[in-house]
Amino acid sequence: MLPNYASPIEHIWYWTFRLLCVLILIFLVSPLLVIAPLSFSADSFLLYPIHHFSLRWYETFFGNGEWLNALKNSFIVAPAATVLATALGTLAAVGLTSAHFPGKGVLMSILISPMVVPVVIVGVGAYLFMAPMGLTGNYLGLIMVHAALGVPFVVITVSATLRGFNVNLMKASASLGAPPLMTFRRVVLPLIAPGVISGALFAFATSFDEVVVTLFLAGPEQVTLPRQMFAGIKENISPAIAAAATVLILFSIVLLLTLEWLRGRSERIRTAKV
């Protein structure tokens, strides 16, 4: 709230800014509010107004072999890519935070470059690089590229957590005779766990939602859920796509709530240390 001595102009800006934030939020959320009711429509096309409500498209989604196979592939690729991205990103963040060497900024820029480079360029480059090695049309190549897309999120979140880390705890562990690996596993990792898990969730969401790289690298047996949705939109817009989108929206909400819980937990730990 504004203090009592705030000027009329400050009051106007205060409420204008909040109104603008509400309008932007409505603009961002409105597509979700439109697509979710359509998934419960009994009609064979995406149209308003909805004449009858039904769960037929959820039955189609969970009872169709193509949709279930795509969902299975997404839950094969995304967790594997998340594990790989979390392991590599955490080690990279620890090394970059604890060490000082020439070219550190350049190395950090390279690690986070998949976040800023257009994903279609990543897809083309990955295809040209992996095709001669036979890593296209299989899970391994797809998992490796999805992991590369998720590493920047892990590096950023873990690095942010490590900036508030008390290095004296590592020195105390070393003074008691603990080897570096035990120090990392028993001291460092439990304290930075919220950042690691947050980065892992971002990496999982990135892989689970990725479609462009999948179009370049995946074969018929590796069709993921976003690619199946893309193919459905291109060929025939079925309300089953709305059901699939609603499932993804609910899944994203769960991830966001988990991230918020982890943020609160990290803040409580930081406050307790202070």
C-alpha cells in the first residue's frame, strides 16, 4: 500500500499499474479459459456456444492408441532428459560458482545459449550433427538434445541458489576429514536441493512441451504428445486436441504449484540461516 504522504500522481500510477497487470494477466489466461470448456463439448468440432457437454473427447484421448503412445513417449523422453540435464547442469553450476578462471563468462554464455538461440536453429543443427552418427529416429538422440535444452534452466537456478550458500560449511566438512564427494552429497546437495529440483522441473517442462526439435529428430516410434497434437491440428482439428491441451494445462499447474512450494521452502531456509 502507498504511504499517506503519497501525491495524487503516485496514487494514479499505483492503481494504473495494477490495472495494467490485471489486464495482461487476463490476456495471458484467456486462451486457457477458452480451450478448457471446449474439451467437454459433445460436438465434433471446436465451436461456441457449446450445445451439450460430454466426456467423449477424454475417452478418445485416453482410449486411443496413438494418443496413449504419444503420452508414453513423452514420459520416456522427458524424465530421461530431465535426469541428464539436472546432473550436468548441477555439476556445471557448482564448478562455475566455486571456481574463477579466464573465459568463465564465455563458458556460461555457451551453457545458456540454448535459451536464446531460436529452437528451429537448434533443431536443424542437431539434425545435421546427429544424422551422420545415426542418432536420429531413436530415443537416444532425442533425449540428448532435450537435455541440452534443459541444462540452462538447471544452471541458472542452481547458480542462484549457490550464491547464498555458506562456503564455511564446506570448509568445516573438509576439516573434519570428509572427502569432496561426501561433502557435496552430505552438505552441499541437501542445502541446494530446492534449486536443483526447481531446475529439474523447468527442464522437465521444457522437454515435455518441446515440438520443433522433435519434428527434426524423432521417427514414427518416438512421436511425443506435443508432436501428436501438432499433427492433429495440421490434419484435422478434433476436440480431442482440446482434451489433450487441458491435460497439459493441469499438469503445468501442478508443476507451478510445486515450484512455488519449493520457492517458499528455499526462502524459509535462507531466513532461518540469517
